[in-house]
Amino acid sequence: MFDASVWTGRRDAGEGGDTARLFERVHDYDESAHERTIGAPVLIGFACDEGVRRNQGRVGAAHAPRRLRHALAGLPAHRVTQCFDAGDIVCEGVDLEGAQAALGEQVKRVLTAGARPIVLGGGHEVAWGTYCGLRGWLDARALTDSDSDSDVAVMRRLLVVNFDAHFDLRTTRPGNSGTPFDQIARECEARETPLTYACFGVSELANTAALFARAEAIGAHYALDLAMQERHLGDRLAELDRLIEGADDIYLTIDLDVLPAGVAPGVSAPAALGVPLAVVEAMVMRLRTSSKLRVADIAEYNPEYDQDNRTARAAARLLYRLL
């Protein structure tokens, strides 16, 4: 449900020129009025940290969506003319799978309406729900395309780009915040659909040898945090351009623990080194302007451990670029 109380902020009515802030551009998302929302960003909250709990992490990310909205609300609107808020999917008790299914349905509906879903996690278990929604929408499109062009169904190439210190390729079940990309890889393998999983910012000291072996087994493309500093940006952008060129559809997911602990202390697992915010932002903007980005989410913000709202501000900056 839309919560108007979070979309408030400073008004500079006495100043000249355009003083609009984001809270003045955000509206309740109405699925029946899809003509208004075509091409517009739609925020979906995922209030859940059951996956983090299962993964033995620091819980608290369930409170992130509201805090992220508040961090966005006061930013200058600039070129953002409208944005919609579809409210939160809430994980009830330990029913992570039910929450992920509900998120998937909401993401699919927003995509079907022609809008751009941006999901506010929540732990990184959000990724499985976001992916399921995207997959459901792609399947529906494939059926429509096969009806109109009856000869051969084209296998669309999906690129999942994850900015993360961790691969999140754990093979244990039930699913948790450390398993979503293994779940996605196995689902694509079972369906025999093309997948490229690219993880930027991987910390060698935050992933076991078994996780690196799993990444190799699925043909993952990755860059270590050591190769993601500002002096490497040109190479990483060129690398990203090649990945984008080889994809039809892109799903972007950002785990805030990819950022240095000084920039993002409010996460389950703060990074000792991390990737500079400027590097992540530049790569996010390249993805946003690619015309292939279908859905994005942000994960692992834990307000309980934030300091001076540093993590919330960094997250809001990245989210703003996606609007």
C-alpha cells in the first residue's frame, strides 16, 4: 500500500526557478491507469530479511524500503518528471518463498503494464523474486511473439549484472540471501535458456574456493574488487559494453556491500576494501542507458547499522540514476 507520509521534504517555494524535489513527483501506482505509467519507474518495496537470517547474517534489512524512500524523497527532481510507488511486499514470519512469489507477480505486472520496476530490498534474497517476475514477463512475451511469428521461437539472451562483494552462488537449500544466483543459474539450465551472470566487485576474501569453483562451473563473468578501482574504470566499462552487446535483456542488481565500509557501513557484511561509489555509479548509468535494462533492484541496506545515513545516501544516489 502506498504510504504518502514517507514522501515529504523541504519546499523552496520562495526561491526562483525549478525547486521541485522527488517527493513532489511520486504518485501512488494504479495498475488500471497504465497509460500514465508507460515507461515510468515504479518502486516496489521488499520488506524482508528472512534470507539474511537463514544465511547467518545481521538482520534488519526488512526496514530498508521505507528508509530508502525517505532518502530519495528530498533529492532535487531535475529530469525526473514522474515516479510511482507500488508499496511493499512484506515477508510474513519465515515465509520467504511466499514473499518472493508475491514480489515476482508484482514485478511481472509492472513490466506487463509497460513500466520500469525498481525493487527496494530487503536482503539479497530479493534477487530470486525479481528474477521470477522478469522470467514470467519474458515467457509471456515469447508466447505472444510465437503467436505472431509462428515459425521459430527466438531464445532471448539474459544478462544478470550483480554489483556485489559476494557471488551469492551458495548451493544449500532452502534458499537464502546467499543462494539467488545459483537458483537463477539452475533454473536457466533446466529451461535451456541462455544466461550470462556477471558479478562485479567480488572480494577474494569474502568467498570460499568452492564459490569460485561454482562461478567457473556456470561460466560466470566476474571482476575482483582489486580490479574495480577508479583507475580501472575505462577497462570495466569496455568490458560491460561487450556484455551488453551480447544480451537481449538485462537485470541489474546492486548489493550495497560492494561499496567500501566507510561509504556503506549499514549492510550485513561491510567491505574492507570495496568498490568506489563513482565506479559503481558510472557502470550503473551505462546499463541504464543501454535500452536493454528491464528491471533493477538494490539489496542489503540495514538501517540499524547505518551511520549518519551514509549508506542510505549512497543507495539513494544509485537509485536516482535508475529513475
